[in-house]
Amino acid sequence: MHSLSSIPALPEAAQTPVGSEVYVGLTSRPKTLSPWLFYDVEGSRLFEDITDLPEYYLTRTERGIFSRHADEIIAAADDGGARPLTMIEFGAGTAAKTSLLLEAVARRQGKVDFLAIDVSESPLTVAKERIEREIPSVTVTPRVADYTTGVADLPANGKRRMVLYIGSSIGNFEPAHALNLLRDVRGRISLGDQLLLGADRVKERSVLLRAYDDEAGVTAAFNKNVLVRINRELGGTFNPRLFKHRARWNHEHSRIEMHLESLIAQQVKIDALELDLRFARGETIHTENSYKFTRKAVESMLEHSGFALSRCWTDDREWFGVYLATAV
Ligand code: AVJ
């Protein structure tokens, strides 16, 4: 997140998290917006819709890996039952897939504590209500925090921590930032604690492109929702219909990119930021990177952040990877 809080000449709105991100991003060249801006109430709802799309294999595939291997994953994370596991999830959201893992932990040790961390409070409330109803031996503690700027202490209570960072959320970060994030996690846990990382695999380009540019146009609506959010929260004058959703595969950087392309030469104002922006026809706002990883890339990332890869699970098509690592 950018911070301009020490520059007094900027409008007040440019000093809020959303305002400063938008200000810096849209006055940069090329124009960019950070993907965390997608997730207002409507954007979070659209993302949930994306996870149900036939083209968006990520969520379904990772869930399949969990439903098939949850017991094996938890057995591998366990130190032979000497210490029970305590579960912590980064970016938990509604923690829908997490239940499969929590059930496996409950089968092994009975009572389970689950610390669910997310920037947004409402999905955490949903998660707590649902999980405690479905799996009575689990106690959910919701914590509203931005894990990218560092979460406070991660309680162990004499247990072995298992940190879940699933859903390929790691793919939204630049490689150096992803590494810092994992190092930060490592710094907050102890030797022998466990990390379970879910990361999308590099695969055929057409499969990737379809997943980020679906027939029904849900991903396009998700992408354009950031403009609607700017209009509402910062008094922007974006006409979302004058921008086109674009997904492209960047082979060199091993990432899918999402952009919003201006269909015409146009001017857009953002009142609260006192901005008057110009767009050339065909000019784009770069709104997201979604990195795709080989097993080797994940292994090296883990090695460089104080973890050792112990096991990895994938699906039949090898489209998604779930990696268990030990803090060393
Ligand atoms: C939530 C970051 C895993 O990159 O696939 C879905 C977000 N963007 N469709 C992803 C997203 C477009 C998603 N992650």
C-alpha cells in the first residue's frame, strides 16, 4: 500500500488507504490499480461468482485436492501426535475450502482452534457461524487485519501452528513482495511449525486465458467494478462501458495480467482526489497480476524464506499445487 500521509498539499481523501492507492496508481505511467481494490462488498460477491464459473478451475481444483487428501495433508503436518495443531488462515474470507482441512484435524485430535484472519469483517462472521455449526469441535477466532502489512502475534498456546495460505492469493504479489510476505510469516512462527501454501500452476495459455476472461463476463464485471468503486467512494466519473476488460498471459514473468483498456480518448475526473485524468484510445490501467508457479519456483521461494518443502499434492491434470512446508 502506498502512503502519502506526509504530503500535506494533497487532498484529504488522498491520505486514506483507498484514496492514496488510487491517487498514486492513476498518476503513474502506465496507470495501475492494486488488486486489493477489487474487494468491496460488490467485488467480493463477484469474486465468489467467479469461483463457480466453469472456466475458473482454481477454486474447484484446490477444493478437490483437499477433499481427496485432507487426512494425508494433516497427518503429514502432525508431529506424530505429540502436540496438537492450531490452525491459522491468512486471507480466510468465508473459509469455505478450509472446512475440509479442519474436519481432518478434528478427526485426529478432537478440539481445534482456528484463527481466521482477513481484511474484511463480514466474511469472517459468516465463516465463524458456519464452521462452528458444521464442526462443533472447532472454535473460530476471527481477526480483522491486513496480513500484507504484517499481522500481530500468531498464538501457539503450546501447540504446533499450521498456517494456511491457500487459494493462490500469493500469486497477486510481485516475486520480491511474495518472498517478504513468506519471510514475515516465518518470523512470526517457530521452528517445526507448518505452512500450507496453495499456488496455481503454469499451464497451457488458452486454459489460463479462459479462466480470466469467461464467456459470461463475470471477470470483466469484477475488473470494471474497481471503476464503479472509485466513482462511489471518491466521486469519480468513469463510464465502465468505455473500458474493455483485457486478460493477457505474460510468459516472461509467468503471470496473467488484467487490464482495463480505454475504448476512446477520454477525460475522467476524480473529485475527492482533485484529479483530471486523460486516457488515450487504447491506453490501459493495469489492475492485476496473477502469477503462476512451477513446483520448482514454489520450492525455491520457500527455501529463500526459511521453510523446507516437505510434500506437495496436485490434481490429475496438475493444474494446481498444494505445498506443505516446515519452518526451519
Ligand atoms: C484471488 C488472487 C487467487 O488471481 O485467480 C480471479 C483473483 N482475478 N479472477 C486469481 C482473480 C480474476 C484470484 N486470486
